[in-house]
Amino acid sequence: MSSNLEPSLGARLVGMARDLTGTPAHQENRRRLAAPWLVVVDPQVIFADPSSPWAAPRFGEAMHVIRAIAPRFGDRVIVTRWLPGQTRVGSWRAYFKRWEFADRPPTDPIFDLVPEAQNLTQLDTVDVPTFSKWGNTMRGLIGPTPRLVLTGCATECCVLSTALAAADSGAMVRVISDACAGASDENHAEALHLLSNFDPQIKVIKSAEL
């Protein structure tokens, strides 16, 4: 048999893949995924409008901090929205019975982003019907074990749920205390205290410490 046979298709594909890993585009993508991502949890009208039962008193203060730090993350900013699910299963039946005012179509303006959040990112919002915003959509955007910087609302609900789920998945999480807002100062403080118990997977810091 000839010793000058062409490499097999498999060998050629392996070689091509090895070559591609050294391209500037590949290296930039790896750098982008390895850098920290800012996640702005649910900056929506339903949490900002003072007439809403879910209004967070310090929502405006948190948004001010979020807008100040967002430019540091460039194109690595994700904004999420909580939207009611289309079906009512299990405990969600009791939940929407308790909070009937939120049982509206997902297109209701109450679920819109507040104006201050509408230009934070060029990415589509991550819209989910659960407290935790960590899931397949976010993993697909930033990988399974990213470095997350969490901000938003509400500290004791969706921020806390997202932080715990992401940490369980292997993400390193920093929660920016002055860029989060709770239903009350007491709820906010209690949630931050709880999250601080998960160090080193979750660290609670102030924006000045970024």
C-alpha cells in the first residue's frame, strides 16, 4: 500500500478545529465568555410604579447605580423580565390567586422595562415565568459556569433565586448590594445576609468594590 495516503476525514477535521482555536475570532469569543457579565434582574414597571403592590421603594436608587456601572461591561449585559406563565400548574395556582393583579397577559405594559433599562444592552431580554432567571437561555448566552454580577429587583425574590441557582450550577456570583432593591429595606438586608452565607460561590459587595 502507498505511504502517501491523504489524511482521513476525521484527522483533517481535527486539524481544522485545532487551527480555528487560534483564530482571533475564537480567542475573542473565549475572552468574552471568561469576562464577568452584568445581569440586571427584572427592571420592570411592575416593580417601579409606586401604585403597584410589588413596588420596590429604592428601585430608582438601584437603577442609578446600575446605569453607572453598566458601561464597564460593554456588550456583556443581560436584562431579564419576569412574565406570567401561560399555564397555572401546582403552586402557581395559589400564587396567582394571592397576586391576582399580576395575572395579566405577558404583553401588558406593566411588564415592560422601565425607560432607564431599555438601552442597557443590545441583546434580547431573557424572559422567563420563574423567580430564578438562571436557566437554558442564559447558559446558552454565557456558558455553564460564568462570572455573574447580579443587580436588580427584588433582592429577596428574583435576585436571590437567580444567585442560588447560578451558584448551584457552578457560576461565581457577585451581588451588588446598592444596585439591588427589595420590597422593603428589611427584606433587602435579610436577603443580602442570607446570600453572604454562600461565600465564596456568592459574594455580596458594593458597587464601589467592583
